[in-house]
Amino acid sequence: MNRQHRITTLAALLLATLGLCAPASADLIADFDGVGTGGWTLDNTGLLTPTANAAGTGARGIEFFDQNDGVTHFVAPWTGDLSAEIGATLRFGLVFVVPAGGATWVPLAEDIRIQGNGTELTLNLTVDDGGAPALGTVFDFDIALTGATFGVSDAVFANVMSAVDFVKIRSEYWLGNGIESYLVQGQAAAPEPGMLGLLGLGLAGLAMRSRRRMKTNTRFANPA
């Protein structure tokens, strides 16, 4: 194996390593820029405005400001045949903010709602399980768009996704006027440090082996 071939092989292995570390599926929520709302709306009374610094977290997104008691959802701008998104990731973040006093925590299983072809699927997120979430913290979610996630068969899920009426993400976990929350772009899945270390060691070992072979070949080509 000549030197150029070895370099090409190492480069190919490096690219493969990067590929293994990359997220497997694309986000469905575009990066909010703090200027527009990206086509998102609400299904209850409230104000929806873009923000460049959600609750002081530095996350860009859209802010919900409650003007009416009752659960409200962010309504996604996606309708129609979304079959191509089956198996993709619905990745997003929520920041919960509520004024002091007067608000009531309401844990409901309406966190994600998808309706299509006369069937509505709902999903309860883990943020409901341990009581009221900590305020001002960005909660990142990676929702696999599969039947298993929503507790139905693949056939039922495919039927829903083939003619979607709405996709909703719950924006409110408290009842009471003046409540705020933020929908932001979720963080990309990071590769595991252990996997990166093993892959790095593997590449380093290949590089050292290549250098040793080059030195051996040089000695034979130029004997002392």
C-alpha cells in the first residue's frame, strides 16, 4: 500500500467516524431567529411573539403569553401528507415561565397531539411525571415519529401521518392569566464521549501503524 493510498484510507475512516457521530434524523422545527414565528400559531387565546433570548437562557424561539384560562398549544404549520417524516425526529425545547402566585399546575397528557384521517394521537412527556418543572430551564425533547412512540401500530400511525390535520405542542402547564412559555429549537443529539474516545484511539493506532510501515520501507530502500 503506497503512502497516498494510506492517507486516503485514513481520511475515509475519519469521515466515517464523523458520520457515525452525526444525528440520525433531521429536525422538523427550523431554527427560530427571534424575528418571525415560522408559521406557528396557537389554539387558544394568547399572544405569540418571536424572541431572541427566551427567559434569559439565550435560546431563540417564540413566546406564548396567556390571556385566557385553559390549556393552550403551539400549532405547527404542517398539514397534509407527512408520511415522509415517519421515523424522523420532532426535536424541540420548551422554557417554562410563570409569574409568582395564583397559578395552578395542571399535569395533562396532551403534550403532543397529532390528528389525521379522523384519529388523534396524544403523547405525555416525562416533564409531567415529577410534578411542576423547574422554571427558566430549557427542556429538550427528541420525539421519534413512530407508532411505538404514540402507543399504536405502525399501520395506524401511517394512516394518521398520511393526512395530518394538525400537530400541536403544549405551551402551557399552568392555569392563570399572564403565564408565559417559549418554544425553541431543540439541541442536536451529541455523540457519546466514550464512543468518540474509542474511535479516536482507533484512528490514532492506524496512523502510528502507517508511520511504522513507512519507516520500515525506507530502511529497506536505503540500507545502511
